[in-house]
Amino acid sequence: MDTIADNARAKSEHLDVLIVGAGLSGIGAAWHLQDKCKGKSYAILEARDGSGGTWDLFRYPRIRSDSDMYTLGYSFRPWKNAKAIADGPAILSYIREAASDHGIDRRIRYRHRVTAASWSTEKARWTVEIERGPDRVKTIITCNFLWMCSGYYDYAAGYTPKFPGRERFKGRIVHPQSWTDDIDYKGKNVVVIGSGATAVTLVPAMSGEARHVTMLQRSPTYVVARPAEDAIANHLRRRLPIGLAYGLTRWKNVLLGMYFYRLCKRRPDRAKALIMKGVRYCLGPDYDIDTHFTPRYNPWDQRLCLVPDADLFRAIRQKRVSVVTDEIETFTETGIQLKSGEELPADLIVTATGLSLQLLGGMTVVVDGKPINPGDTVAYKGMMYSDVPNLAVVSGYTNASWTPKADLVCEYVCRLLNHMQKNGLRQCTPRLDDPATERLPWVDFSSGYIQRAIEQFPKQGSRHPWRLHQNYARDLMSLRYGSVRDPAMEFLN
């Protein structure tokens, strides 16, 4: 919509459903809407120039998922590649092919950034304010239902602490979220600050061309090696119809993930011993895993890091990578001086120090003239906000793959929309009227990127349907099979 005529039409345009975000969640939401709510008019608004969300944004070397594609993939589109732990370009192609094959790509409006949404109970509709194109032309679209699929990362910039002496360093400093093709690390000394999923991906990827790569961490993270290919999945694909093989593998991996998470929570010492045994096997008996790979917290108090085919451990054993556990005293002209007194030489410093979170794509929300602070609301079934009508937010699991929960949320939203249409209802609003329901943090997770933004996010409740279980089996019963006629959901016409 780049013409004046298109702009004029958009200002008065009304849709049944408006989806915000054309990433993994937004494409999935559109498929479910087309499949289960036939005839509903909708569009997808995407702030960036391309679809794919996270998988289009991140461009650093060997970017990949830390979840297997049999669970990260859509329930409606089997993953057919041999590699279960897929790289970013393969995942991006998968998402875009799903959109193209179902005509969803024709519903995406790029360079449309949603800035505000205002709900009117009298009109039973949202008025959504949009900045369109590089000139940020103001545009208005109204809709009956607003479906937020924008994730919770701030795409503008990642998180970087204030490092003393940063301005003194003569080389280049880059955050992985801002990676560009002109970054040269061939034959150079590289220091990667961090020990999370991004760091353990970047370090072995760069070690093939760099002179040496040092992973500098303030404290260790749990790191688990796993084959890049799922042998059972590949075996099933050769012998069964693709859809059946995919479904069986998906359930296998979901159940294994649930089992391991439960083990971590109920018997953390046992889980920790298993993880340490795997690290010791990969690095050998002489490596100091107590210092560099034994965290101070229990498994799954923060996310575990996955390394496919033990690539990080292999690079360490081949002396291409070093792990240093220490704190930064200051940047110098030629590297980083540590509090221990050691200095790490560096030509390039990569700050893999985490992400910044942003709720609802940064838009403001008003209901009947009252501004809404999401941090003051309580999440209904992990997908709607108390006292906010006709708005759903797709959010996946923090302790497993994103997509199984996203698929269930999409199914529930479609059931909700069909129920409202069948019964002549125009408004659905979660209401928390039970004073015995305690308000708890959104998630019980100690990761820095969560804790820095936890107050911005809605609370969860201590009782159903306000409790966020992070459990696929419970969510399956609640979102796929639970009735939409819920005492906590107020319907109006």
C-alpha cells in the first residue's frame, strides 16, 4: 500500500482480525485463522521489510535454533530436512514457504509499525494507529479482534552492559543482534562476552577462521551436546508417511522435554550430575569443568544451552577456543583486562550479553479512554490480559520450544472467535474477580533478560485459569479441549 489512494482506503479500513507480526507466530496464527475461521477478513502488519521475525533479524555466523525443528516447526507443516537442529536460513525458508503455500504472504503489509491501539466498548472494536513506510505516514485500521504475534524481543537493539573503558578499545565492538556482512574476523583474536545460546553458537562458528576465539563469561551456563540429526525421526520418515512420522517425532520430543524439565525441578542434583557427565565426556577428565561449565544455579532455573554435535566442546579440545571465567575490570586499547589481572588480547569484541525485552511491540494500549499498563494485568491462560477485551497475545514456552504453545493459543483464539460469531457476541474480556487468587511473577526464571523486564509483563495467578504452567499436557487440556464458556471470561454483545 504505497499510493495515496491506498493510504486513503487504509484510513477507513475495517477488518475482523488484525495480526501484528509476520514471524513464526504471525504466520502460524494466519494459517489457523484461514483454516478454522473461514470468511474472516484479516491482514498481518509487519514493522520490518521482510517476514520471518527473529529468523530474519539475526544474521550472525551459523545462527541456529536451540530447539529441534520437530517441535519448533508448525503442527500443520512437517519438517522434512534431515537436520533437526536447523540453521537460521533453513528456518527462515521454512516459515516463508509456509506463508507462500497458503497465500498468507499476500496478506502481509510490510513497513507497518503499530504504535497504539484503543478499544471502544460502545463500538466493540479496536482503533489501531500505524506508522507506514520510511516516512512513517500515519494510518488507521479498525478491527474487531487484535492478535499480537510480535514476540517479546526488542528488535531495535540488544542488551549491552556499560563496560568501563569501552571507548579506549581500538578494534571493533559488535552486538550479535547488529551483525553485518562486513565484520571481518579471519585471522584475528576474538573475544565473545557471554555464555548463553548466542555465545555458544558464535564461538565455534568463528573459530574456523579466527586466529583464536575466547569465550569470556562472568559465570557458567549449563551446556548440553545433542546430535544435529534426530536418528529416530529420520528412520520414521523413511518408513512412514511424512505427516505421521512428523507427528510421532513431535510427540516424542515434546514428552522427552517435559520429562527432563520435570527431572530438573524435582531432582536437580540428579539432573545436574547427568549434564556434568556429558560435559566431562566431551572435554575429557583433565578439563576444569567445575570452573567453566558448572553453574551456581540449578538446571532450568535458566535456559539450557544446546550445542549440536558437540561443536563447542570439539573446538575447545582442538585449542581453537578458550573459555575464561572472570569479570571485566576494563577495556583497554588492545583487549580486555580482567579483575584477576589477566589481559585478553582482542581485535574484535562481540558482546553476546543478551536481549532486551519489549511487550506488544512497544505499542500503547487504551481501553475506553483508560491507559493500560500490562504489568498491572493478569494473564488469562497465558494469552489474554485481564480487563482487556478482544486481544490475544501469542507467547511460547520459556522451558521448551516456542511453537507447541503458540499452536495451542492459535487454536483457542479460533475457537473463541467462532463461539462469539455463533452466539452473536461482540466482546470477550477476562475478568479476575477472585480475591483468593494470588498475583505471581509472569515466569519463575532467573535469567537476566527476564529479570530486567519482569515488571513490564503481566502477572500470572495462583489458580486456574490464571496460572502459567509451562506444561504442554496441561495446556493441551485447557486450550484445545477446555470450554471457552469460562466463568472468568465475560461475553457481551
